[in-house]
Amino acid sequence: MMTTDSEKPVPTRRPIVLTGVSSRAWEHPADRGALTALRELRGFDEVLKVLNGLWNERAWRLEFLGGAIKVSDRQYPKVYQAFASAAATLDIKELPELYVAPDRRLNGMCIGMAKPFIVINHGAVELLDDEELKALLGHELGHLMSGHAVYRTMLTILTGWVISLSWLPMGSFALMAVVAALREWWRKAELSADRAGLLASQDPGASTRLLMKLAGGGDLSQIDTTAFLEQAAEYERSGDLRDSLIKLRMVMGRSHPLPVARAAELRKWIDSGQYGAILGGDYPRREGDRDAKWGDDVKAAAASYRETFANSQDPLINMVRRVGDGAGGVGEWVGAGASRVRDWAKGGPRRDTPPPPGDTPPPSNN
């Protein structure tokens, strides 16, 4: 396998246990902002309970219990060892149920509302080495700790509704809009889970190889890591406005970012110093989750979008920067929009929330 020195497999070593680590340590700012907004919505928990009843989570769990292999120290013991190791590194005391499904594709998922569980395909067991498997399992455990499984399950339900209501264009339009918004959030949630997988394995090379195998199958003997990462830059900057629109349409229909883009985002996170800081003990603890402020999450999400717009080489975004008021205006609009969601959730607008660029403030009743 052609790899750079930094991506070569490292000798087995004892990972650093991230005692009491909060999922906020690895959550992408846009993911964390969306999660906070969803949790703030009035009556959202009740809606989820209704959806849970319609979906019948028990039936799906029984399907895997009857048609897949439940992992334990007696069944797929090497998978169980990797699973336990990833969970211990992320300081997860109680292991969720883990199943290996009879599917040769390289994939995994964390699903369920009341009691989420994890499923990986047999293809992952066949194609991944121990450290890559640990990164995959850490990825799914990251979803679990962030609470993504609840909203991922809702996305699955709503997507099924859209398909079943496709014969009623107007009746499914609102659901299609909700699904599109949830897919955009889920793409950011996948970036968060990639970081959790890296923290669980603490092997950047293994996390990169996992994404390379997602892109090109299991054989990396003729794949070069540096060239693979260069694909992401070429994908973003190449072409003209027509290519940008094609990529936009292509990505909007996906629940996951493309593998080369995920690898580039993970590399950016490592290079930012955040990964090293967490391994050094500088990370938020779960005990402080209750003190986290919603406004801080909104500001971080807006800053993330500003940075993305400012640094993007995509032709369409370059045009938007030239025609509009720049990345700062776009980022402020995102932040103001998130604030309006919060105001609705709490029952009324805040007077200290500025309108986004181009919006006219509502007249005062006083």
C-alpha cells in the first residue's frame, strides 16, 4: 500500500482514555448548533415519541436479533474486543448492543430512540484491519453519545413518508423540505462522528484508510494517501458554475458527505490542533454539558459557515462572495436564522436579536 509516513500503520499501543469526555469535544459546530436547536423546539420530544410508536423500534431490533449476529466475547470476539476498546477510550461504561448484518458492503449505523444499538455489515469485518474497525466502531459510538441516533431514526421515518406520499406533490412538499434540512445536518453529524472515530482509535492513518476503503473498496495496495487527499481539493476547486450546480444537486440528495471530502475535513481538524489538544486533556467534560449555552453554539455554527465560505474554492461560492456582501454577511444571516428558531422555540422573539441582512425589523407594538 502506498502511503505517506504519517499514514503508515502504527504499532499497537495503549490509547489515552478520555475520562468524562463530552461529545461536544468532537461535534462539528454546525452539528452542535442544529442539535441544540432541535432539543429546544417546543413539543419535539412528544413528536419523537409519536414517531417512535409508528415506527416500532422493537420490530427493527427483533429483525437484527433474528437475522444478524449479536456480537459478544463468544461471537466475533475480535470485533467485540475492538468495540470494547473504542468504548473504553471514549469512557463509555455500558456497551450498547452490536450486531453484524449479512451484507458485504462496507457500512455501519447507530439506530433507535429509546435504546439505540449499533449495526455493522459483514463487509466491514472482512475489509478492515483492527485499527480501522476500531475507528468505524468509534464513529458509531460518537453518533450514540451525541444523540444522533434519535434524529437519524426520525430522518429514516420522514424519508419513508416522503416516498409513500410521492403521489401527492403538495402533501409531501413540506416533508421533503424537512428531509432536505435534516440531510444537511446529518452530513455535518457524519463529520462529527469521523472525529469520534479518530479519538477512539487515536490512529490518523487508520481513520484515513477507512475513508479510502469507503471510496475504493478494500484493496489499498495501489492507492496513495497523499493523492487521495489531493482529490478533495481537486473536487472542490475544479470546473465552472455548471459543475458547482451539479455537485450541489448531487450532495443535496445524500445523507453522507463524499469520502474524499470527509478525509479532507478530518485532516483539517487534525491540523487545527484540536485533536492534539484533546489527547492532551484539554476537552469539555460531560459534567459541564448542562452549563453549555445555546447562544455559544449558534455563534460557533455561524463562525463555521463564515469560515467555510471564506476558504471555499468552489466556483459558485466564489461568485456569491463577489456578488454579495461576502462570507461575513452569509455567516451572520445563518446565525440570525438560528436565533429566530430559538425564539420560536421559547415562545417569542428576543428584542436583542438583530435582523439578517436585507430583512426589515417588525414594527413595535409599544
